[in-house]
Amino acid sequence: MPPKATESPESAEFIQLFKSIGLTQSKAAEAAKSPKSATALRDIIEKHGLVGKSLEEKQAVLLAALAVQSSKLGEPERAYTVDAILDGRLKTTDQVSAAVKYLESHTSPIDDTDFNKQCGVGFSITAKELAEKVSSFLSTSTASGWANLGVVIGGLKSTDLRWANPLELKNAVEAAFSDKFGAKEAAKPKGKEAKKDTAKSANKTGDDAAPTASTSKSVFSEGFLGRLHKPGGNPQIHPELREAHLAATGGLVYTRFPPEPNGFLHIGHSKAIFVNFGYAAYNGGKCYLRYDDTNPEAEEGKFFESILETVRWLGFEPWKITYSSDYFDKLYELAIDLIKRDKGYVCHCTGEEIFANRGGEERGPRRACVHRTRPVEESLAEFEKMKNGFYKPGEAILRMKQDLESGNTMMWDLVAYRVLTAPHHRTGDKWKIYPTYDFTHCLCDSFENISHSLCTTEFIASRESYEWLCDALEVYKPKQSEYGRLNVTGTIMSKRKIRQLVTEGHVLDWDDPRLYTLIALRRRGVPPGAILSFVSGLGVSTSATNIQATRFEQTVRQYLEGTAPRLLMVLKPLKVVLENVPEDYLIWLEKPLHPKVPELGTSKVPFTRTIYIDADDFRLQDSPDYFRLAPGKTVGLFQAPHPITCISVTKDKATGEVTELVCRLENGSNSKTIKPKAFIQWVAEHAPSGSPVRVEETRIFHQLFKSENPSAVIPDFKADINPHSLEIVKGAIVEIGFWSLAKKLYGDAKKESKARTEKALKETAEASAKSDLPSHEDDDTPKATSEQLIGKEVIRFQGLRVAYFAVDKESKLACLEEADDVEPKAKVGDVVILNRIVSLKEDSGKAA
């Protein structure tokens, strides 16, 4: 063996020096290994007079960590960090790392308050506050079970909770997981099986990889959202505006989701909801739901109600619900102010004249409106006449006096107010003039102290006019940031086009499960968590996201795989009589509702002389590559005790269709045991227990359109409608475990919904009490009750080896309204209608 290397004299000298400040022999030797960091630590010791001063070991370790990390720091910044370690402000290596990162971008003089905040100095949090923050974070993550515990803890450590006591944080997360997912799962198998599972999981990439909680972490802390400015970082025309904003918000992130209540939200809106509510929650901030109700001609009460229900169904709670109409008086006053500043004028040009002045079809030179130079007093008088109803719609508008020479069309004197005679949903006939989006949006953001005005990239051009108006009126100016919108190909999301489909009878309604409105996806049975998983898995960037519907369905499929209970189901029943058992033969079988999720429980099903299998699992002509049932052939019955062998076949004399099979139960009474090569699903007939559960309709949805881009089809999108998009199967049957499962799933959802509603109402009341913004205690503000947040769609299950299904809202299930202690079973008048959520694998029967 080669001789053991000896320490150099310089290394030995370093070790002795480092031990003198409190490092142990091993840690001192480790610090001396790298000449560069060892020299840096020696300089720190000598410059701060620490030679021979035995510090606490923890402080010595922090100084050694600083020596390694501080190569890019100037001497004043490094000295500041050393002082922070010695005076006890920095207590962990995490805090030292944060300090170095902070000081690399902040030179002396250092803002002590900001430094302390960024480095967790003096961080304190109560157990209740910790639990609330963990719960809020979990609601924005896509964690689907205990397997995601580690990534959720990791995600929380990228927030200000990185400074919390690690053990207390872990305990709080485990408590939140227990509340959401029940008791902790049993430990995973060790050894070879564990390695196999790990390898299998590691090989899942791309579309096959289900998003986890870590995805949410990266969405909010990295990329587009991770690069957003800090609250107060948006420039203001006057410094006092920034100070007032920070005083009002306490330096928190404030966002808003501002839908126009003229239709039902679609899947693209789920991204906006996720981004706005999720970003605020991730940063411990607040998010408004603000209805952009400035167009009374298109608004209906049902849309207001549906929007709130949808936001809450997705798992988010608005900090406060507001309306653009809350600010009509204030907006009107600012419009007058704009005119007085000679930055607004009343115009009487027609639409054609305005278009011509903007260059017309030839995009020629722009010309100012003849009314642009009218005196301020004249515009004020004309605006008053507009307000009083003197003008009809189209006869007068208020325009902003912007920059006609700008290359941005959104600076060409946009309309601020127009005349409308329709009554408003909330203000009635009070107003004859209404502000436009371009005038309203930025000012409402300003009134509500929005720190991050997040919108999609089609509003990039609007950013200049957004900022211009705030500065023109010298009010607080939020920062608009744009991300790419979400589009799902193979469908349409235009409200106008969906309205055509509904009114012309091509679909049932706005909630037809073939559509991609969120109420349609909800009715279809898609869980809200699957939608959030889909959105977070795509990430947030400035590029538009165009995703095939099949990829969305794959995410839903993966989500349901680990969460949906499994029931025996036969879609097309074929009767089977077991000829070698008595008429009263009966065995009760207990089967798990999910083989990998024992927490979901079990169900009991009868096994009798008469059972039903799926007609597609039998054929008259056998072949070597066919493994299901055929004459003379044996198959296993899934989760049943014995296989069966087909003995004879009964056919309908008129049609030749197979109507009944006679089979032998291979229960050991024969001289030889036959081992089946395949297993098929089944359901038994047992009248005393109510088996089977008969399904009135099973609705199977295919793509509504034949192409990936219906809007491009000639003459219009309706020519692309797939005439076979809805398949209705009559007579399917399900095991009797359906009744107890339905009652449990519905009851659990109802309890959770009630608790969420009570909490939301309490928090909304508290927010209103602390805010000087408009209160809606006594008006017609929509209030989504606990009953509105759930429906029969929460009853989801996998029809074993068939597909994933949910109960349709048209079903009638008496057991859902019965007391908990009443045994659930079929009642007279019950009607079971099922919607297929997704197939078990990508549907091969796509439209041609």
C-alpha cells in the first residue's frame, strides 16, 4: 500500500487556527482541505480579531460556511455577514446562504430590515399560523396522497416557512395530509419490489408522468412566475404612491381573477384561476374575485353565480368578491379628472370615421379626430350630457388623448366611456354611460392595490395604455405581466360559438360533457384536482400552450388511477348459468375497492348460480390468440374464487344472437384443476340483496369535432361536428357495492363542502371588516353554498376493466338524502345514469 499522506505545514497551521475559534478537529480539517476557502476563513478570523477566541461551535461552523460561499462578496458585505453571525442574527447555514445571496445583489449600506426579512432573522410563527399556511399551500399543490409528502415539505421550504422549525413543519404537513388523505399508507415494499417500483416510476416521462406537488413548487418559484417583481418593485410616478400601496397591503402579494360575467368559464380559465389564486396563496398573499361587469347588454345573473361556484369547486376561496360596478362613481369622477387634465375628450365620430382616421384599410397616415382639440369645458359639458342620456348609443364617446404617433394601436385614443341604454344587473337604470375595459381594468387594479396584474399575452399591447392611464391620473400603478394562454385542440372555447351549439341543439347545454367549459367537465365527472394537476404540469411561460384533448384525458386518467374506487361492472350483460351448483348457491365475497389504496375500504358482493359477463368477453369462434371465453374454454372471474368453463350456448332463433351461456364452475369437484389464462369481469344476480344495480343509461362521450382545428373548417366549425360523438348504452349493470359507495362519497363531499363554506364565509366577513372596499352584505352578491359546490358527479369509480365513470346530475338516488344509519340500497323511483369520464387507455375509436 502507498504510504499515508501527511498534512502540509500550512494545512496543519490552518487546522490549529480553526480549532482555536471552536471547530472540532474533524471540522477544522475539513475546512482546511480547500486552500481557497481555508485562506478566506483565515482572513475572516484575523480581520475580526477572532484568533484564540473560542466561539460557540455553531458560530464557528457558520463562519466556515461563509468562507466557502462568499467569494463574490465585497469586503464590506462579508464583514456585515460576519457581524450578523457573531451577534446571533444568523443561526443556521440556510440563513448564511440566504445572506450571501442577498448581499451579492445589495451593496452597502445594507437595509437591516430588508436583510433580516430575506434571511429569516427573528422569524416567528404560531402553531395555528403554521397549520393555516401549510393548508393553503396544500390546496394549490397537486399532491394526491402520502407519496407526495416529501415534495410538499420541499415546496414549503422554498417559501418563508424555510425558517420554521423543521420538526414542527413536518408535523404540520403530516397533520394536513391526514385531514386530506386519511391515515398514512402502509410502508412500500422493500428490496427488489421497491427497486422495481422506483425504476418503473423513473421511466415515466413526458405525457405519461403525472404532475406532483413539486410541479406546483416549480411553477410558482421558477420560470415566468419566479421572475416576477417583489411587491413594491413596480415603478411609480410619485414615490408616495409606492409607500401608500405597501402600507395598504403590508408588502403582501395581491392578485385578482377578473372574469367578464357574459358566459360560463372554460378550461382556459382554469389556468388563469390557478395562476392568480395559486401565486397569491404560494406567497401568503390575497386574491380577489372581481367581476368585470361593465357591459350590461351581455351579462346575466346565472353567469355571476356559476363563476363563483367554479372558482370554489376548483378549491380556491376569494379573499374578497368585488365588481367593477362597485367603482362606477369613482371611475366617473376620474373620467372628469382626465378631461380636466386635457387628457380626455368627447368625440362624435362614427365607427367608420374613427377607422378611417386610424389609417383605414390601407393603413395610411393617422389623423386626429376633429373633436380632439375641443376645449376642456366643452368636453366636460358634453360628457355631462352623455351621462344624462342626451345622446343615443354611438352618438358620443369619451376618448383618451394618448399618442397617435405611437406604433402601438392601443395608444390611438382608446374609448374610455360609451353610451348604453340597457339596465345594469346591479345598478339598474342609474347609469346611461359605462366605462370600457381599457378604462376600467387598470383603475380597478389600482383601487384594490393589486401588486401583480397577471393576464395572458394578447394583452401585451394593452400594457402601455394601462400604464399611461394610471400615470395620467397620477394614481398607484400596478405592474401588468403576461403569460401564454391555454388552448385545447380539437374543441372550441369561444362563448359565441358554444352559444350557437347550444341554441341550435348540437349539444345539450353549456354543461354538455362533450364541451370544455368547466361546468361541462364537472358534469362529466372530471375531478377538480385533475384539472389543477393538468394546468400545473404544463407550467407557466410567455408562450401559448396548445395541448391535444388526449393529453388532458391522460392526466385525468392518471389522477383517477390512484384515487377512484373500483367496482365490478358489465357494460353489455350476457347471462351465464353455472350448471354444477344448486339453485340457492350463494357465497359472499369481500373485495378491496382499490388494490393499492386500502384506505378506500372494501365492498361485499354475492356470487351465485346466475351471473352476467360482458358480451364482448365471449365469442363462438376460438383462436390461439384469444384468451377470453369461448365454447369449451376456461376463464377466470376477476376476484371470484373459481374459474368457469363454457359448456353450451343458447341463441335467439330469429337473429342468431347468443342470449345465454351454460358454464361449469371449476370448484375442485372435477378430477383436474384448470388454470385460466385470462380473467373477465362479472356481476351476480341475487334479488334479495338487489344485485345487480341496473343502469338506465351509460353515456360515452367521444370528441365533438372530427379535426384538431374546428374553427378552420369551411364553411364553418359546425361542419366539423362528429355525428357519433355521443354513444348511449342501455342496460349496463354494476355490483351492489355501488349504493354504499355512492352514499359515502356524496356524504363525505357534503361534509367537506360545508366546512369549507363556513370557513370561507367567516374569512370573507373578516376581510370585509378590515377593508375600506365596498361591502356586499345586503346586495345580490352570488354566494356559493355548500350544496352548490357538490353534485352527484362526486360519485366516481372505475368500472373494473371498463372505464372511469361518474353519476350524472339527472340521476335519482334516494339513498343520498337518507340518514347515515340507514343502509343504502335501491329504492322505487331510483334512476342511475352514468357518464364516462375517460377510458382506461387512450380511446382508439377516434372520429375519422
